[in-house]
Amino acid sequence: MNDTSIRFHLDENVAHAVAKGLLQHGVDVTTTSEMHMLGHVDEDQLAHATAEGRVLFTQDRDLLRIAQHFIDHAGIIYCDKNARTVGEIVKRLLAIAKNMPADDMVGMVKFI
């Protein structure tokens, strides 16, 4: 992975409105449903995002446990379900994408 803009992958626990908000701001984002991965285990979700060089945004607490054993991922951003509005999530993800190179996210877990 080279030092470029962050690209996101949103797992199935994230509202589609988050992806829509990011896309409206020109952010490169994919979702579990559009990648035909609905129902895949969390390890597969993280492996897919990593293989694509995408930071995984999730609201699934299980991924935090998995991340402890899978340290070579492209980055994980986590937010508790219902802790923030869609607008707040989009705003925080945009700030991260704007201010942090993708290389800096490798192996990192950020909480928003």
C-alpha cells in the first residue's frame, strides 16, 4: 500500500446512508452488500478490506477482538451502534480521510 488517500469498506452493520454520504464527498467507498459478502464471517470482511487496501469501518464490536489477532490489516475504524448519527459518522470519516494518509492507518484501530 502506498501513501495515498484512504479508501473505505463498510461492513453490513453500517447504514447505507454512511456510504452515500461519503460518496457525495468523492470518497472511494465499497459496502459489504455491493461486494456480495452479506453473511460472510467477520474475518472474511477484514481479509477482503485488507486485500483491497481499504480501511474497514464497522459498528460490530466482534471485529475489535479479531483485530487483535490480525494486525496486518489496512486499518479499522469503529463506532458503537447508535452512538452517533449518520451525519456525525460521515463527518468524522471525512476528517480522517482528509487528514490521515492511508499508510498511517495500517494496523491501527481508531474509535470515533
